[in-house]
Amino acid sequence: MSLLVVGLSHRSAPVSVLERAALSLDAQIKLLQDTVAAEPAAEAALLATCNRIELYADVDKFHAGVAELSTLLAQHSGVGLDEITPYLYVHYEDRAVHHLFSVACGLDSMVVGEGQILGQIKDSLARAQELHTAGRLLNDLFQQSLRVGKRAHSETGIDRAGQSLVTFGLEQFTAGTDVATWARGKRAVVIGAGSMSSLAAATLARAGVGEIVIANRTHDRAERLAHLLEEQYGQGTTDVLARAVPMESVPDELTRADVAVSCTGATGLVLTAEMVAAAVEGRVPEGTLPAAAGPRTDDVRPVLPPTSIGSDDDCPLDLPAVQGGGFSVLGEAAVAGMDAATLEQHAAWVDNATVDRRASRRTPERETARTPDAEAELIAALVATVAVTGRITELRRPEPVVDVPRPAPVLALLDLAMPRDIDAAAHRLAGVRLVDIESLAEVSADAPMASDVDMVRRIVSDEVAAFGAAQRAAHITPTVVALRAMAADVVATEIARLEGRLPGLDDKHRGEITQTVRRVVDKLLHAPTVRVKQLAAEPGGAGYADALRTLFDLDQETVAAVSRAEDSSSSRTTPRTEGDHE
């Protein structure tokens, strides 16, 4: 087995890189086709979600495979190879199996334990099968990952360690209450009708929102989703009203909405900051923003006697102006607010250097030549000089941090798209709260790990070992089949030769002799073939197939033909596990 995975995800790359690297469906198809056409790869499958892009391949050379897969990812994503390389990760053989099984169990998701990634794995396998890029290895790997993911969710409480990305995103708006309490009676707009948007709509409907508006570029899909929501949640305790609108109606719908969720495949922004500002105009109460800050009266500083009266004739400072502040002329307050040229003169004086007063005169020419970078360098030099001289400034109470209140949000925006659908600048608008993939990553990074996560990790480790053993045993199966086929040919040849020598042999005796010879051959081969399968399943057991072919002088083409037949049979197998998208 030479399984290789090269990819990037929310754990390895910033959102800005993931956005640019997102692949359209056509790009995914072309990437798979180009991968199997490349020399190192015999099979290929692509797992592409809003949070990850991973290319799996069966390669015959590790280094060549890494180079080829990295180059193909860069080419098809449109992100330069030099730029994308620092964010790529590589897993090989058992580590690659461990990675996919962990992904399937939700251990590598942004929200630990969410199970919607199973649907994405299923779709990835189906696409690879449809394009005939998945052979025996990747078929076995992806189907087993689906089974491992289902086992993790059925045998442990991993679901308690995290929620779906939709639920987790909505919880950021609830201020500690449950989603159902927060959402009850609200008006919601859902932009998009794909799997994630459908999940968001269903989650909101279950939570009890009063109305859901579905907008999608293909209006038929929006109507179909709205109809399904009406059928499932339009009666009973939820009583949700669902309707579909065209995309151009979204700005008007936002003016009446309390929450909007967007997850489309658009390459540009779906909601700009201007559109969001227009939607909340007039909805934020007057007087909720703080007025301009006036003079402070809560921080009365005592007048400290100056440690130097600045009588030195070389000091370039205006001493009367700074002496009344009660700070040392050598202190930080004495130089606060000065221009860079004066700061330079003061630094030279502090360091007992010679000061050219003529250089300190401010002229239009010097003002023009001065740049922010130059002033920053001079200020840094002053700080370094003071540090060297050992001067210590007077201590004073730190300025209290002014907490500028924001009005309660009247519009909650949840952006689950990659690349993003909603302008990040919308978060700065009064009355708007925006949660996107990037902010969700920050919030969930320090989420506590439940004990169930450790149980899932043990399941993954056991399943990886079992999968490796099965693959190694399967590797020798074609050789064992070829050996038994050779033995059957030998039996048939010898029985035919016996009939030539004993032409009068009746059918009864011929059958008895044939059965006896076959039993003898089967018994002779049984123990060696069973034992060689056991040995091959152990780590390092791949060499037993070569030893068997050498000892029995088996035809390599016969073994390869058996292997091709098994691969063909495996590629027609379809996954049976259902799920949804990450």
C-alpha cells in the first residue's frame, strides 16, 4: 500500500488562503483526471469542503508523488506553489489512513464531533467512482472511513463534544441561552439551497423561527427547499412559514429579518457592507452609541517635584512648558508629543552628546523631508538611548480602558461559505453581529475535549491497525489465488495423463482418483497459504508475496491479472453510508 494525502485545512492555513484555494466542481473533476494521468499516481480521490482540500492518491514513489500532488493542487486552485506550500500537510500510508479516519469521526473538524463530514466523504467517493479514478485501495479506504465514522458516533458520545457547524454558529448569537429560545418567533433569511444551507434552514425550523425565506440563484431549488420545510415543519409545535424568493429580493428581505445565514458557491461577495447597512438603517435605537468623551475627572494625578530643573544650557527643551507638569525632564512625559527632530536633539542631550541647535530649528524643508517611517525610527532610537542610560520614568496609574457600548444586534449574520459570502466590514456596523468561518475557528480552538474524544481516538487507532492488516493480507491474496490456480492446472494435467495410461478406467474410479489427488493438494497448500496470509497481515509482511512467487515460480502476469480482476470488482462497489456536509 502506498497511500498518500496532500492537503490543507482550517488547521494549517488561514481563511484567506482557503478562500482563494476553493475549487469549483469543474476544477475538482479536472484535478482528479490530471492526478491519475500523472506518472506517480494510479488512483485518486478528492475531499473538498469549506474547511479542507485533500487529495488522496495511490502512488508508486513517495517524493515524486508529493511533488506532483502539490503542484497539481496549486495549479487547479490558482494559488501559487510557493505561496500554498507552507500550508500543505502530507500523510503517508498508515498515517494517511489515520488522518482520514479521524476526519470521518469529526476529530479534525472545526467543531469536534460533528458528523456532517460523513456526507462529504461519501460524495467524494461517489465522484471518484463516477470518474473511474478510484481503484481497490481508495474504494476500501473511503468505505471503511464511513463505517468508522458511524461506529464512532454510535458507540461513543462524541456528539456531546461538539455540535454541527450550523448549531455552533447560531450559538454565538444566543448569549448563553439555547438556540431554540433565542430563535423562537424570529424571521430568518437563508441564502443558498445547497446541503449546508438546507441544514441551516432545517436547524432554524426545528428551533422554532416564525418565518424562513429561501433565496437561491436557481429559483426552482429554493422553492423545492421551502416546500420541504413547509411539509416537515409547517405544522405542529413549530408551525414555520417557509417561502422562496429570487436573489434580487434579498436586500428587501433583510430589512425585515432578524437572522440571515449564507452559504453559496459564489466567488464574490453576496452581501456587501452597504447592503447590510441599508438593511438595519432605522432599526438601531437612537442614542445607543456613546457621545464624545469629555474631560476626565476620575484620574487626578499628584504634582511630583521635578528631578531636574533643566538648568543645562545645552538642553533643547522648553523647560518652563514641561516643568509645570511635575515630571522629570528626562522622563517620558517631557518628550511626549514632540516632533521627531526635537526628540533627536533631546536624545543627544540625554546621552551627553553635542547638540547643534541650528539643526533643531524647524523649517518647511525639514518638515517636508520628514516621513512617518523616519519619525518612528528616531523615536525608537530615543527609547533605546533612555534604556542604555538607565533612567526610570515616574510611575502613574494606567489609563482606564473605555468600554464603548454597542447597541444590541438587530440583525445576526452567519456566513458559512468558503470563500466568504458576507463582507467582513459588516461586523463594524451598529446593530449587526457577524459570525463567519474565521471567527468560529477562533471560538472553537480552545473548546474542552470530552472523555468521549479519547474513546474515539482509540477506535481510530484500532481501525487503522485492522485496515492495515487487511490491506497487507489482501496484497498477498492474488498470489495465493495464482498458486491455487497453478495447483489445479497440475492436478488436471496429471489426471489427463493417467487417463492416457489407463484408458479402461471407468468413471467411478476416475472420479475417486481425481478427488483424492485434489484433497492431497489442498491439504498440502492449506497450512502454508493460511500462515502466509497471517504473516502478511503483520507489519513488514509485504515481502511474503514475493517469497511465495519465487518459491513456486509463479507467473507474474497471472498474479497481476487476478489483482486487476479484484480492482475491477471493487470499483463497481458503491458506498451505503448516508450523511450530510461538513
